[in-house]
Amino acid sequence: MAMAGTSLCHWAPLSLSVFRRRSYLRRRSFLSVSSQLSTDTATIGKEFEGRVGFLGMGIMGSPMALNLIKAGCDVTIWNRTKSKCDHLINLGAKFEPTPAQVASSCDVTFAMLADPDSAVAVATGENGAVQGLGSGKGYVDVSTVDGATSKLICESVKKTGASFLEAPVSGSKKPAEDGQLIFLTAGDETLYERVASLLDIMGKSRFYLGDVGNGAAMKLVVNMIMGSMMASFSEGLLLAEKVGLDPNVLVEVVSQGAISSPMYSLKGPAMVKATYPTAFPLKHQQKDLRLALGLAESVSQPIPIAAAANELYKVAKSQGLSDHDFSAVIEALKAKLQN
């Protein structure tokens, strides 16, 4: 167990099927993906003494990098808009003006970008990270992208002699701030083991899923379910109100039943008040649904519920709600009622 005030930048290897949960004080127990209890190996490992790069200081990247800094890691950051880095620089982060320079100066570089195009540009574009990578270095893309994009970045990274891990996260702004993200990783297993303790600083659990593309696929399936759930929940709130029920009571009833979800309990009261503080931007939810539809098409799998939900998010985007929280999809349904 790591004691208060001790640097948490160390790593401990895990087997292929293992993920880790950790408490606030980094108490660790290990479970296999099949939920079988495994041996606690928290005392195995060594200090992570390398430099950590982080590209992308958006709604997710900034709190993730902050948690690494708080844990005592040597962190170097980059963002297109440098002003978004200032508060982290004041807390001890170093800054480099290009992704290539970050990757060149660091042993492992993380990237959290908004969409596939941004992920590819930052990794492989002009002054991209691959220009600073080489043998012995690692690149960990925690962005939500499709499998084809992840494989493209992987190929570019591996050509430099560096290792690649995709590690998209399940969780939004608050879990990122609290170090409660879930990492869905795939790719180089040695790199996974190397960065395990860094993932544990930023998250509550991690899964290793094998070949590159599996992490991206898992994240898209998760976000497809989430987007569909939110659309259905929105319909329920509006229907309850339409028939004379108190939607706040509906939120309470749902929270105590079999379909209880932290998402409903957290976002429901704000939705009733028509307020949508951004934790996960609506435009990103619609992007993920679009990518999930493409994934389903690639294997001829019908997903009609997700397809219908995607149309609602597209309507919400057309109403200027792209940067609001994805719970603002309820406004698209309100517009349909008014019409």
C-alpha cells in the first residue's frame, strides 16, 4: 500500500486477463475479467522514474494530467491552446510547444484528443508525436476513436520502434477529476504493464483486452449503450410530466429499482430543471454513436435502437447544443413535442 505523501509513479505487472481496482489510498485487490479472485500483488513492482507526457488539455485530459502531477510524476504537457496548460504549469508541469517535442523528452506519452481526426493529426501530422518517438518509448492513446484509427496510429508508432497501447476511458469529467476512470486497453502488453501504476493514479479499474482495436470497440459499445439509455430516460421524464406525474419523483423511483443508474440519479434532477452542465459534451456522444453504427455495419449487426438515438443527438446538435452535456438530448424530444 502506498502511504500518504509517497510518489505513486511505479509499475507492477499483471497477467493478460487481469484488471485492477484501487481505493483512494491505492489499496489494491486483483480480479480476473471472469471475476475470479486473484492474488494481491500490490507490493510487487518498482518506482516509475521516467518522464510522462500528456497531449490534450481538454475536459478530460486536464484533470487526468493533474492527478499525475499530484501523485508526484514528472509530467510534460501540450495543448493547441497553450493557455489551457497554464494552471498545470503553475503546479509543476513542464510545457513543450509541439507533440513531437513532448514525445522526444518523455519515456511514455499519453494522448487524449476529441475525435479520430484530431488523434491522427496529433500523432502523425506535422510536428506530430511520432517524430519524437523511438525505441524504448511508449505512446498511450486514451482518446475515443474507431478501431481503424487506432490501428493506423499504432502502425505509425511501431515504425519508430516505440510501443503502442490504446486505452480509451469509460467515465466523464467528474470521474476524471476523482481518478475514477475505467481504462479499456489493448495493444502492447509490456507497455500495459509498464504504465499500470499510471493508469491506477487516473482510474479505478483497468482491463487488458488483447489486440489493438479491441479497446476502441469496447468503448464504442459502452458509449452506444450509454447514449441509448440517456435518450430513453429523456423520453421517460417527458412522458411522466405529460401525464401529470412529478419527474423528480420518477428519478427517485428509478434510483431505487432494478434499472437504477448513477447516470440517472446524477443527471435527472438537472434535466428536470433544463440545465445541462457539461461533463460529457453532446457532440462527443453523437460522434461515438456514429462510430458505433460504423462498427456494427462492419459486422452486419443491426442496432436500430442506437440508430434512432443517434438521430435525436443529431437534432440536438442542430439546435446548437453540441457543447452542452449529452443529457441535453432531451431538448430534441421537447422540440418534437412542440412541433
